[in-house]
Amino acid sequence: MGAAALSVAPGMLSKRLWADEPIVPDHSRDNMTDEQEIELGKQFGEQYEKEVSIVSNSMIDDYLGGMVRELAARSQRPNMPYYIKLVNTMDVNACSIPGGGVYLNRGLLELLGSEDELAATLAHEIGHVVGRHVVNQMARSFQARQMLKPVLENLNKDNGVVQQIILKLGGAVAMIAMLHFSREDEAQADLLGFYECLRAGWDPHGFVKEF
Ligand SMILES: [Zn+2]
């Protein structure tokens, strides 16, 4: 490693991440309870997995699942039912859904150069759950089509209505693609993830290359 690389990395890090960990609100914008968020995530995840192909490999699942558990346990919202699944697509992307599900695309996994970068990616997605960005944005998507009320009313009824609404809005993959996180949300997810990585023992310099 040359001297230039050594002098650049800490500079970038301090410029981008010279900030305390943000304290996240303890409720969602629409006062959705954690239980409602978890149930929405369950139904949304079911629909999402009908639309994509999941890679099922116990070694990969254990490895990624272990990382997500480590990071989430050291987040400000450790009690959500986090999980991770690997999606068999070369699209370079990852996303999280309400309740703590994380979907990592193979295309992104294969691009990452180190475990620290992978930890940074996962921690950022967990950060969107911790900051309630994903549940808030999804509630807005439903609200924009006057669908939030029927979603909340049918969450625990197991009658297929929530899935029908998701399909009416274009499907789970399309809904995720249309979520618009603000720059503040992205910066907060970075910072939350940075501190999750730090506490879980991964080098948060993974963030410098990633973002
Ligand atoms: Zn993000």
C-alpha cells in the first residue's frame, strides 16, 4: 500500500463520517407499532419472494445470517426479527423491508472485495430498518394510493388482502424500486451502519469504498 492510499483513506473517513451516532425516533411516522411493522414485513417478504429467485445454500445462509445477527444486535433496534436472503440476480443491489428482512443480490455480493465491505453493506440496510426509513417510505407509498388504511386493517387477518394491494401497486420488487429515501435517510443509514460495524468488530473503513 502506498503512502497516498494511507493518507487518503482517513481523510475521506473523517470528512464523511465525522459525526456522532444519530439517535433514531422510537416510533414510525404513522404510529405503526413494531408488531404491525413486523406483520407487514412478513406479508411483504412473502410476496417479494414470489417475485424473485432466492439462493438457498445453508453455508451462505449461516454466514450471512450470522453477520446480520451480529450487526443488528449492536444496533439501536435490536429486537426486530432480522433475517437475510440472497437473491439470484446480477443486479447490483440490496434492500431491506419493514420488520428487518434484508435481501442481498448476488450481483452485489460478487462485487464486494472484502468482508468489511459486506458488513458495511448489510449494516447500511439494517440502518434503514433501525431509522424506520423503510417502514415510513412504504407507508407513504400505500398512503399515496389511499391504501394505508386497508393495509393496516387487514394486516392480521390472513385473508390475502395485503398481498392483493401490493400487487395492485405493481408488486413487491417494483414497490421497493420506487421507494425514495432522502439524502438525510441515506446519510443516517450510513452513520447508523458505521457504528453497528464498529461495535460488532468489523472495520468501518468498509464504508469508504462502498459509498
Ligand atoms: Zn440506502
